[in-house]
Amino acid sequence: MSTNGLAISLSEQRVEINRLMREKYGWADAFIALMFGREEAIPLRLDPR
């Protein structure tokens, strides 16, 4: 099964998204951030079409 969609950049919401991820996932989110960093990450919203 395949679907078409549109990826929308949410760069302006990066700080808020990172905060929500920390609240939800706790130590696991901190570990992933330590391993991969987030300074250059681009949050995306995927909208199916």
C-alpha cells in the first residue's frame, strides 16, 4: 500500500516540539538527543493527500 502526501517544515516550532518530546519520552528522548543532536533537525508534519 502506498499513499501520497505532503511534507511541511515546522522549523519555527522546533523548540516547542523538542520540549514536548522531552516531556513525553523523558530519559529516552535525552539519550537520542545526546546520540544524534537536534541543532540541525527539521521537524516535519506529514499531510496525506
